[in-house]
Amino acid sequence: MNGSAVTSIASSLSGFPAGVPSVNKASDTSEPFGKLFSDAVGDVSTLESQARTAVDGLMTGTGVDVHQAVIATQKAEMAFELALSVRNKAMQAYQSVMGMQF
């Protein structure tokens, strides 16, 4: 993929898709981590239910295209992997703090 193709793809993306939280909002910095994490888990759940609906629609033949179902499942998978990675890093940090001797 050449640089112009990457630039055109990047310019066509105006923002995050619905359900994906933005980390650059000024209001996000004032919210506690727990609320941000629970909102992210809710977004993951929403994306997962959208993927399930798309796959069910594909299997029943109710007007869902294959590419729509694949995109929905990939969004849900990536969101889940991100949430899992954040959880693992938070647990790792917690365990490091608990292992410290003062």
C-alpha cells in the first residue's frame, strides 16, 4: 500500500465509529477510571450484540451483507481485545503496587 492510499484512507475516516470511546475529549480526563472502564465494557457489549445481530441476519438471509457481518464481528473482537488488554495492564499494575514494600 503506497503513501497516497494510506493518506486517502486516513482522510476518509472522520472519527471513531459509534460505540468506540474517544480518549481525546477534555471531559474524559475528569471522570474516574472506573467509570471510563465500565463505559468501555458497555460499549464492548453493544458492539458484540450488533455483531450477533448482523451474523443472525446473515444466516437468516434478512438483508445483511457478508461484509457488514464481518466488519461488525471484527469491531466487536477488537473492542474486546482492547478491553481485555486494559484489564490485564490494570491487574498487573495493581499486583505491582501490592507487592511493594514500604
